[in-house]
Amino acid sequence: MRKPANILIAVIFTVITLSCSGDEGGESTPQIDIPSVSQLLIIDNGNHGDSRDLFISFIPPTDETHISEYNLILIKPSSSTQVNDELAKTLSADRYYQLDKTGVNMKEQVLSAFLDVDGDPIVSDQIYNTFVYSRPIDETAAGKLSSRAFFELKDEPYYEVKTFITFQGMEAISYYEQGNHFVGPSANGTLVKVDVASGASSQFASGLATPYGGGFDQSNGIYYASNFDTGEVWAFDENGTRTATRRGLNGPTGIAVDKQGNIYVNNYWSSTISKITPEGQKSTFSNNASGLIRGPDGIIFVGEQLYCINYDNSDILKISGSGEVSLFARLPGAEMGYLAYDNGSFFAASISEKKIFRITQNGQHEVIAGNGLAAITDGPGPLASFSGPNGIAAVNGIVYVSDGSTLRMIIKHD
């Protein structure tokens, strides 16, 4: 809603320049200034069990005129070897990984195995210090090492972000199992349908005022869309034809449907949850006596259990069968989007944090994707960027996120 793993080490260090140059007498040679890289980041992005699991990111110097290439160097903290510019300059080629200049920020998966400084294989369950050496074109000049970054190589699951399609965008995402497609509200009062197999998008329906959330009745394919400004919920058949209108809601957002065909609607302005029977009878399911509901947005069923998430403070709430509310998990930030569930985990999209969270059954959370920067950048979870993630759905182990004019995929690699 928009208001009217092994993922390892993402530590940024201030650059430390190490210099090994001197004048042994005679005529002096003009010193060439070889700059070092900055903001070195290493993550474990594979399960080969060697250096091919590494993904490296750094910002190269503005002036690369005198640099021929960059060398990725690893050393165990227990090693007695002293890493400095002179050592980096004389290392044999099997003890570093060569990175060619690109003229832009470096983001590269290591494609081949190499050894650490001491000639040992790079292996899982080992902590390493990492450096990048700016190798000079003139080998008589002194190159420069970056500051070091720490990481531990582990064979654990990791996440990758890819752009599934670019289209007119969606506010929320609802998945219909039998049709294998998404439907969600889009711009100009329309609903958009996206085929999961092909990625083809098309207009599903139109004529709404301000559609925000929605949800499917999985038993018959009826899609319910919330009309925020008019306080209505519209029902559509599988062909996108409107079949019913439910009125009297107070800023409806997320919608969930139980196995009996009852629909549960979050009311943003009153911070309550309404229940509407298949016959159209509306009642207050939760009047928020606890005060925990604050601008509810996404709402889902996990089995018979109902959960909702607050837009205003990012709390995930557990709603009992009698409408009583309790705190399930507390996420950072505010302006939270929608909520999804798959295979024992919840997933939430944070508009303000620009990150995707995974939440365990006991309410613990972790960031699986998003570096907090406002952009649309694919890649390993910690390096990927989102512009404003909002709708979210999980299908067959893949998490789909609506992000502006794109639909993104978050794929877990075991």
C-alpha cells in the first residue's frame, strides 16, 4: 500500500593505503600515484565449497589511468604472512583472482578457483581476510591494496534477485493456483493479470477508483479487489467481469479469503478488520481492542490462522478465530507493504527500508534481499536494490515482489 545463506558479511571499510616505495639513491623517478579501491564487499553466493562461491563488489578509483587490472587476494587470519603492496605485487597468478577494469563499479561472480596467499585451497567453514590490489601498468611502480574485508565461506542457502517482467506495475499481488497467474491493482483504476509461466501481462478489469489490495477465493477463482477511496470491495469472475460490490468499508486494503468463502478486509482508516460472508453480510471481525492494529495493509491465511501486517509501524499481528489480536513479529521501519507465506516462512516487503524480510515461525526476521538503496538492480540478495517493494507473493519456492514498473523474483539456491 502507498498512503493518500548464507548471506555473509557486508562490511564497508574506510580505505587504508599501504605503500611500499623507496629511493635507493641515484636519480629519482617520478612517483606514480596508484589509487586503491573503496567499499569492498564480499559475499558467499554459491555452494561450490571453494572460491567460486564468492561475489565481489567495490568502487574503483576515479582515475584508473595507471592501473592494468585488479587482483582479489585472500588470507586466513591465522596466517603469519604479512600482506602488503610488495607481496601483492609478487604473488604468483594462482594465488589471486584477476578482475579486469570495467570503467564502472565492480560487481562480479568469481568464475574459477584460486588459492589463498599461502597456496592453500579456499574452502568452506573458513574465515578469510580479503584485499583487492590495484596492479599498476608500469611494474616498477608500487600498486595499492584496499582496506581488508572479513567473510566466512559457508555452504548454506543464498538468495538471488532477478527481474521477472517490466510492465505497468502492481500495487499488491494475489496468486490463483488453478490458473497459475497473478492479479493485482495497477494505475488508472485497472487490474492487471500476469501469467506465471510466460510472464505475459494483460488487463484483467478496469473501472475501479483507487484499487489497493486484493485476494482470491481459491475454490472458485473469484478475485476480490479493494476500492480504497470508495470504501468498497468488488468481486470479479475469472474473466474479469464484476459480479458483486460490497460497501461500507473504511479505506479497505488487504483481503484474505477463508475456505468457507468468507472474506476478511483490512480497514486502513479505522484500523479494524471486517468480515463479509458469501451472502454479503458484513460485520466487524476485529475491533482492535488491543490497539495493536495500526493502518493494516497485507492480510493472509496460513491454514486456519489469520495474520496481518501494519503499514504504519511494520508489526505483523496474529488474529485469533474470535478476532483477538496479538503481536507476532516486529520489523524495522514503517511503510510496510504486503505479506506472503511459503514452506514455513513469512515474507514481507518494506517500502521504506527497500528490503525484503523473511520471518520464521517464531517471529525472528532476516533480510534476504535489498541493500536499502532506491534503485532496480538485480544480483545476490545483499547487493540487489529495490525502488519501492510493495506487493509480495510466494509460488513454488520463488518470492515475487511488485516494485514500481517491475515484477521481481527472489530465488533461493540450496
